[in-house]
Amino acid sequence: MAKPKIIGITGGMGGGKSTFSNILRSMGYAVYDSDIAAKLLQNENPEVKRKIVELFGNDIYTSDGLNRKLLADMVFNSPELLAELNKIVHPAVFADFKKWTKLNANEKFLFVESALLFSSDLYLYTDFNITVTAPENVRIRRIMKRDKLNLKQAKARISNQLPEEENIAKADLVIYSDDKINLTEESVEEALEKLFLHI
């Protein structure tokens, strides 16, 4: 049996990649969410937890788990700390992703959603990559509404990600999702038709 083709889905915060991924799931495709996996590993993987405590101190975890607000406040104001956190989390996510691909080896296509697809080594595992994006002003507005942030906070979060121009330049297919173009099952099917022509 041939190995599944692995398709990466990326794009900056507020660009629409999660909406795209959710539509794929509703269509029956298997999609690995790197962000959700990272959150689970940060709370459940003993080695990951130990290293995070070493880096940020005991207060970073509460009885409810990782204090995400405190973590966000710390790393989004420090590129150095964010880089150190990524060194802890990325290898654990890669290992988990490899296990997931083996569990889904009977699928023809597997999708992996990751905001850090091109700024990590995850893209080395993909056969084809899609960037889902929107104009920066639209993305900022979506982030402010979704995460209840002010303008300065939303811009700071975006500035810590790979520039959207790079996500677009490195992608095999770019899908735009702004106030005039809504992601629907029909538009995703059209994107997949383009995709399958190249695989």
C-alpha cells in the first residue's frame, strides 16, 4: 500500500486555517492539529512539563494545568523565551505527529495544520503545502475578537510569527479568506481539486 500524501496547512493567526481544517474534517479527511497537540503535550507529557518548569518556574502550572495567559505574556514579549519554548515543544509534537501518521497509514491523504509549518521542521514531512491567509487588518480584527485582545496585543502576537509574505511565498497553493471571500465546503472542494492535480 502506498504511503499517504501529507499536506500541510498554515497561515498567520486569524488567516482562516482552522476554519479550512474544520471543513476538511467535516468532509471526512484526517487532520492533525499541531496547536491542540502542543497544548495536550504541555499538560500531559512529563518530560515536556519538567522542561517548561525549568524554564519558566513552578508558577507556570496551576492545579488546572498550564497557566496559558502567564505563558503568553512571557513569551510574546521575549523572542528568546519563545525560541526556548519551541525547542521543548516542537520535538514532542513531531514525535506525536509521526505516531499519528502511522495510525492513519490507510488514508490516501493526511492533512496537518500548523502555524509554524515553515518556521519549524514540520514542512520536511509534507508533500504539498497550503497557506490560508487574509489581509493583516482582517487578521488583527479577528484575533482581537476571538482572543479578547487590544490592538497592541494583537499586533504583538502577529509580529512573533513568520511574516505572512513568507508563508505565501513558500506555499504550493494559497487560499484567501477575507470579508468578501468566505471559506465554504464548495471553496475547499475547489482548492482540493487544484491540489490533487499536482500530487
